[in-house]
Amino acid sequence: MIVIPAVDLKDGRCVRLSQGRMDQETIYSENPVEMAKYWESKGAERLHVVDLNGAVMGRPFHRSLIEEITRSLHIPIEVGGGIRDLETIESYLSSGVKWVIFGTVALSNRSLIEEACRRFPGRVILAIDAKRGRIAIQGWNEVAPLEAIDLVKQFEGMDLSAIIFTDIERDGMGTGINSEVTRALSRSTSIPVIASGGVSRIEDIERLMELENDGVIGVIVGRALYTGKVDLKEAIRITKKVN
């Protein structure tokens, strides 16, 4: 299992939101590039970058900043937020981004994801953000009348790299991963799953490691890393130890 630090961008800063609310932010760095380099120096093998403004606007807002982060690192990054067309995907991938993340567009433009997977196989990730089991859209500001598991099943057979599953009611709250819901979703699909939302301590990561046989390959950690409740080096050591 891989531990993936999150760098969320809002108004040029590195922040964390509570339950995905744009008005509930905590600023952790005025320099996201240096923050990204810091996590790399601590052993991160991959970085999760989200353009929060872009997610709300429906188009990239921090493109130049994300490109700077990409140039500054030796590890691969995955990028989400405001990606709505093939041109944006191609621009990000050609600038060195390893994976692009689709979210809201999964509901409104399935054909776009199909085409993206065809043109960029293994480079596309689908983000499934849920609230009480239902899909959250438009930068987490709305909830659609569709169960997360039902949406995932629609993408079987596509050449997706992974699904990022986030329980937004736990995201940024430090209440622990919803492991049972994550297990149910990962068992419903053959696509690898990356868990997100709620990690508050090392034990949460150890609990997720029990889901590796169910297809959970990684976990995204945000606030717990920034507050020091989870030490990245220790988390990586635990996930790499041989049983």
C-alpha cells in the first residue's frame, strides 16, 4: 500500500478543508511548491494535488502552479480539480503530470472519460466523492441521487488507473477512514481503489492495509500529516514492512 500526501490548492496556498467546504479552510503553507518538496524529502513516492478553485469553477485555476510543482519534484503526481476536456488532460500530461483525476464530469460526460481512457490508457483516475453513500458533485457543493457503488460499476472495463474514494463527511475531520464503506466499494469493482478522507492516526492506515486483498492499493492523507498526528516516514515504514 502506498501513502500519498495531499497538497490542496486554494487561492495560491496549500490548505485543508473540513468536509469539503470552501469556507472551512486551514492554511498550512503560503508556498505549495516548497510543501510538495518537503513531502518528497520525507519519502513520499507520489503526491496528490487538487485545484480546489478549479473544482468549483469547472476549469483549471492553478495550472501554472501545478506545472511548477511538477517540475520541482522527482516523484509522480496526480492532479484533479476543474478537468473537463481532453485539451486540459493533454496539457497536464505533456507537462509531466502522471495521472489526471476526473470527478463531477463522470456524471455528465461519460463519453469524455471513455475517450480519455482510450487516448491515455492508465493515466486517468476517477474520483468518487460520497456523502452518506451518495455522490457529491460540483466541488462537493451538491449531492446527486446516485449511490457511489452504482456509479463505479458503470466504469468497469475502462482503462482507469484507479478510483479515489473519499467520504467527504470524514474528510479533514480526523475521525478515521470509513473502512466498511471503502471495503464494500472496492469489492464491487476490479479497478484498484485509493482510500481518502478521515485518516487521523497510524492505526487508520494499518486498518486499511487489511483491505489490500479487496483491491485497496493506497491511501491519501492530508490534515493528519500537516498537524503531525501521522508521521509520513513512519506510515511508509509500516506499509512497507513484510509480514
